[in-house]
Amino acid sequence: MFRKIVSILFVLTLLSTTAFANTAIIENSGDNRYKSIRLTPEIYNNANSDLSDLRILDANGEYIPFFINSSSQSDHNEAESYFAETLTPNFQTEEKDKKTYIYIEGLKNLRLGEITIETDSVFQRMVEISSFGIRRELHNLSFSDTVNKDTSIPFNRNISREEILTIIIHNGDDHPINILGITIQYYADELVFEGVSEMYTLRFGADSSIRAPIYDIVRYKDEILKNDIDRLEMQNITFEEIQPEPEQYDFRMIFNIVTAVVTVLLGLLIFLKLRNKKGTSR
């Protein structure tokens, strides 16, 4: 019975530390010593907001030191030219209460530059995004040979926290505008590391209990960024169940639990034996 109790405790401990993570394959290329990989919206959407859960592993499963070259740490001009990316997201619209609601998916954790509404309608209307405290007027006007157009909403590189971002267009008594599409400008970060392996794996998965690693490479990142860096491509993301590395188990806790159980059981056995001896002596 004692062995069964210990076995159950150990299995429960293993199950409690099982984690789910997402992975993406990175194939090495180029002749430069250091490599970079730019993060995609799909990674941002499924990672911690501070990117603390990101890890790079080489072909042998060993963790590779890296640092994050971030648009938030660069001046505005550099971010505009180097970190800026565009995205055409999935979106849906809904008409109610004389308003057009635009629901945009896939923007969670993205550092937004601006959102542009593509339309061929002539209009001048108020638009709001309550989650960002944004309220401004957009217009698309055309008079003879003159076109006056502003259908973009600036976000000043603020980070989106919603699974679905909602834009509200106030139509009043007019017909809804014809929305042809949505274009997103956002600022991406990149991971920079020393590349010696043929292939790498990026592992990530939103988990607030994970702390960001502290690597020595961060201390001399400015020197690295002064040199040429090979920009690698990321392959398809997959979802898998993983077991944490052995050092992630708290063996001291397991040992203390087992010791406590053994102590209690031994004490109980000694008590029963002493009680039986007293009963026999009588």
C-alpha cells in the first residue's frame, strides 16, 4: 500500500508539470555568425504579452541564448524603416443602431502603427475604438479632380490586448460605407542569436508562470547589431504537448512529500505494533 501511495504522488506531480507549447522550425542559412528571426502575428497572438515564454532550441534540444531586438527600444524613424510590417487580417462587420461595427481578429499583442479602412464610398464620419480611447473623424471625399482622403487610424505603436478589436463607425442616417478591406501596419520584434546549427526550433506558449531567460548575449547586443546579420525564415507553427526539462521538476518538494508520508506511515506502524504488544501482555 505504501508503494502505491508513493507512485500515485509521483505521477500526479508529473501530470501537474506537463505543459503545452507551440513550436516553429527555423532553418539556418547565410555565412554571417549571427542570425535573426522576425516574429509573426501568429506568434504574438499565442505568446505572453512580454514574450517571456520564447525559447530557441538547437538540433540537439539545447537552449540557445538570444536577445530581442525590439521596435519599442528604437527611435521612431528606425522603427518606421526597419520594424514596420503590414497585415491583412480577417474581419467581420455588423450593422446595428445606425453604426457599423468592424470586428478584427489576430491583433492580440501586436504593436500597432495604424489601421486603414479600404473603401470606395464617399463619406465623412466619426470613428471610435473604445479600448484605446480613440475617437476621430475619417473621410473620403472627391470633388472634380481633387481627392481628400484620410481613412487611417493611428495607434502610436500601442499594443493591442484584445482577441478581437472593435472599430465603430457612426453612420447617422446615412447608409453604411462599403468596406473593401482592412490593412494593418504594425511593428515586429526579432530574435537575434548565434547560429551554428543547421536547424532550430522556436518554442512558445502563453504561460504567465514562465519568466524571461537572462542571457549574457544581451550585454553585448549593441556590438552584434553593428555587424551584418542573416535574416532567417520561419516555417509553419505546430501545436504539441511537451514535458518540461528535468531541472524544471521540484525534486526537493517531491522528496519532502515522500519523506512526510513515510514518516507518518512508520509512526502509524510503530504505534500499532506497540498497541498490539500491550494487548498481548495483558
